[in-house]
Amino acid sequence: MRMFYSQVFLKHLNGQPLEPMERMLLDVILLHPEYHDLLKAPDQAAQQEYGIDNGQTNPYLHMGMHIAIREQASIDRPAGIAALHSRLVEQLGASDAEHRMMECLGTMLWTSQRENRPPDELAYLECIRKLL
């Protein structure tokens, strides 16, 4: 998957056409210029480890969460997230809105994993509502 991120960015830099999924990923990549040097070096990217113990953010997880939120909004799953996403983007802009929504998504996934139960979509949506 890491190689795919790099391939998409390199295709963009070389002016090559992109598939729809690649365009969605590129939109997220372009929100994060701090990751561009990493994406230009796919061999380095494939070997890099990101540990929470070192206070490092995993750029691939971060960008993947943007994609997850956009996918959720595009199919309105969980029901109601499309409208919430739209309102937050209108208020804050796409990047800030999604970064705040990521906190809710991360909390929901962490809680689900910790408690060994399915993700609580209602709690997730309530968390997002509180951002408005």
C-alpha cells in the first residue's frame, strides 16, 4: 500500500493520467506537503517504521484515515455522516474538518478494538456532531 501512495504521487509529478481512486488519494497527498519528500523515495518509505512510542505519526495511516472519512461520506455510511462531513467542511475547510473527524474515528476504532466489540457508529456520529 505504501508503494501505491508513492506511485500515485510520482505519476502526478510526471504528469501521467490518474484513475479515479488515484485522484482521490492525490487530493489527500496534496493536503500534506510534509509527506511529499517521503513519497518521492518509495524504497525508504517501504522500510520506515512509525512507532507511537517515538511520538511519530504514521503518514500512511493518517492519509488512509482521510480516505476512510471521504469514502464514508461518499456512501453516507454510517447514515448521516455525509451531511455532517459536508457541514464541517463548509465551516472549517476539508483538511481541518477531516483532521477533527479523525479524532472521532480513531477513538471509535481504538475503543472497539480494546473492548473487542463492533465499532459504535452512534457514538462516532455523536462525537462528530459535537464538532459542529
